[in-house]
Amino acid sequence: MSIDDLKIPKIALGTWAWGDSGEAGNGYFGSRLTKAGLQEVADKAHAAGFTFWDTAVVYGMGRAETVLGEVLRRYARRDYQLSTKFTPQAAGTGDDPVSDMLDQSLARLGTDYIDLYWIHNPADVARWTPYLIPLLKRGKVKHIGVSNHNLEEIALANRVLGEAGFQVEAIQNHYSLLYRSSEHAGILDHCRSQGIPFFAYMVLEQGALSGKYSQQHPLPEGSSRAEIYNAMLPQLKALTDKLASIGQKHGAAAADAATAWAIAKGATPIIGVTKPDHIDGLVRASAIALSGDDIVELEALADATNVDTRGWWEREMQV
Ligand SMILES: NC(=O)c1ccc[n+]([C@@H]2O[C@H](COP(=O)([O-])OP(=O)(O)OC[C@H]3O[C@@H](n4cnc5c(N)ncnc54)[C@H](OP(=O)(O)O)[C@@H]3O)[C@@H](O)[C@H]2O)c1
């Protein structure tokens, strides 16, 4: 297979939390990650066949890309795929802010191409999308995806790229048991009917659905994710207990059942792995086929939580 082909994995690996690593991490996750620990995560992931990495400039303002580039250096470039993002809000003031941001990502990641380059959000679709065309032509990015775009914005991006013979080849949105805006807005159906992969991010709600966290054992104090999720943990208990019991039937954990739910819905989950044993979870999740009854029960419990986990950077997907 040529490096130009996009190989859609069953599960992709997320690195937002990796921006916390090192001394000046932004503390969003409150994770204490070291380069040696992340090397172990990457090595274990590759040994298990998980080789598709998602990152972004803004995860620790370059820190996640830098550490990812460092730990992947021991692998041949053709043996893994990279996805990173152009974030409009972080654009510089040069003639071509998209090319400039991409060049900085390439330098940090230690590569000369990105397999799947995302526009991070639809801040101004008509303004930013055309900048991608020369990057595709020069082979610096092989494929384009859009993130946090609604159906109308996806169509606009696709029209702009289509004029140059390219297209939107992947969608990446928040999608979890607790946040199904993309499903309700018809984006999953659109992806299915057009044969476009739908990448689901925050499937574990930053750990709140992993089953490891509870009122007695909350998310790390002082982190941004704790501020968002800790108050919800009592309402999530019935759901995480159910995830744990479904997981148990399959010799797996609650987090694995949540990941298997996203796979069963036709999505490619991007799981933010931070520890080597998370990779064991991905192996287990890949092998779980949830029953229709399990899916119905999980979604009913999720709806009953009555929590709103929309990210501060997100809008509802309904047009
Ligand atoms: N396009 C966008 O706007 C956007 C927005 C958000 C995220 N993303 C992408 O999607 C990825 C996933 O989202 P996320 O990292 O924010 O959250 P997530 O995947 O929902 O949750 C990640 C957290 O869950 C825990 N975890 C991960 N794997 C686990 C496993 N197998 N078993 C048990 N616990 C596990 C870890 O917590 P502990 O560290 O506490 O163990 C980790 O920090 C990001 O890393 C990023 O690449 C994109």
C-alpha cells in the first residue's frame, strides 16, 4: 500500500493529554506524563497494531506534537499515520497562515507530510479551506478532514475542495454516549451513506466514562477536566456501572465497553491513551460486539443522566 492511501483504523490514538507532559504542560488533564512513559504507550500501541495518531498544535501549544514526534522517531514513517490540525484561532499573520502552521507541525513531528490534515473548527470555512489546496498539490498533506463542522459547513468545505478536484475525506466530532449531537443532526448517516469515515472524539468523556472515576475517587484536582466532570460523577454512576457489567461479560472494563459502543455505531473512536495498560483496553474493545439490547440500555441510561458535556469550543451540530 502506498503512503498516499488513507488506512482507516478500528481505533485511533489521541494525544491531547500529552500536552500536559513535561514541566510546562497546560494542566488541562492534570496528568503526570513523562516522555519515557509515553514511549512505552507508543511502543505497546504499535506492537498491538494501533498506529494512527491524532494530535493538534494547540494540545499544550506544541508540546503534544513534540513529544509524539520524539517517541515515533524509532519507527519508519510508513509504519504509522499522523493526523494533526490547522486551528484558525491560532493562525499567524503571514501571507499563508495555514502553510506556516503546518510547517511548524511538520518540524515538531519530525516528518515532511501529514496523512490526514484537519481544519480544527469551522471558524471561517470559506476563508481557510482554499489554503489547503496547494498543500494537497505539493503532497505535504495527503488527505483532508474537517472537525466540529455541521452538515452545511461540511458541504461548503467539500465544494471548495471539489473545485480543485479534492474532497473532504473524514469527519471528526465529539461523539460519546453522553453527547450524540452529530448523530441527531444526521452527520453519522451522512458519513455512512457517502462512505466517509467518522472519527469520534472524547468517547470516554476525558475519563469520566472510564469507570475509574467516581465521587469518592474524582478526576485530578485542579485540572480543567475535573472542573467540568467532577460535579457530574454522581449522575454518571448508573451508566458507568452498566458499562462495567457489560464489560465484565466480555472479560473487559467499563472503558472498553464505551469504546465498543462507538465502534458499534459505525464510528472510529479516537481514544486519548496515557498509560500502557490503556492499549490492553483497546485490544479488548476491538473484540467486543455489543448486542442491540446493550446499546439500547446504555443509551437510555446515558439519556437519563441529564448532563450536558458539550465542550466550551463546540456548538450543537443541528443546522
Ligand atoms: N477535534 C477536536 O476538537 C478534539 C477535541 C477533543 C479531543 N480530540 C481528540 O480526541 C482525543 C480523545 O479525546 P480526549 O483525549 O480529550 O478524551 P477521551 O479519549 O475521552 O479520554 C481520555 C482519558 O481517558 C482515560 N483513558 C484513556 N484510555 C483509557 C482506557 N483504555 N481505559 C481507561 N481509561 C482510559 C485517560 O485518563 P487518565 O489519564 O486519567 O487515565 C485519558 O486521559 C484527544 O486526545 C484528541 O486527539 C479532538
